[in-house]
Amino acid sequence: MTPVTQILLLTIKPGKMDEFLEADRNFLASTVLPKGIAGSRLYRSPDGKSVVRVVQYESAEAQKEYEQDQALRQQVSFLRNFVESATAGFYEEVRTTGDFK
């Protein structure tokens, strides 16, 4: 199986960054990382206007399976209250340099 990485760029509505981050934190604290997900990272822009979420799945099949998860669907629907726009794409790693983990 080839790992697949999903990269999402989310522009957050003005004044909603703290609420977005809190809602995201609460969801992650209340759930177990599903089988098939290697891990995820969330990056916040210095200007506080956007975040980038990077999620690595063990395979494209694992990503498709997780996409059907009811708790995830509810969370995505809730987070839309804080999101102005979103762009997502899937990528396969080409190379890594240095100590990047």
C-alpha cells in the first residue's frame, strides 16, 4: 500500500480562529485515531487567518474509509461555521530531506 497525504488549506473567518482551534482540539481529545491514519499535523499562519492540516493515511483506501466516518462528518459540518474557504488535495511523498518527521 502506498501512503497518501491529504493537505488542506482552510481560510478561517475573521475573529473565529480561537473557536476553530478549540473545536478542533475538543474533537481530537474525544476520539481515537482511526486505523489507517498514520497521523496529522495542524499549522497556523502567523497572521491568524488560515490553517493547514496535513493528514497521512496508510493508503487511499484507508482515506476513503475514514471519509465515511459519521463522527468525522459531524465534525466537518460543525467546523464549517468557522471556515471561510477550503482547498484540499491528495499527494504522494516524493522525497524528504533533513530531520523532518
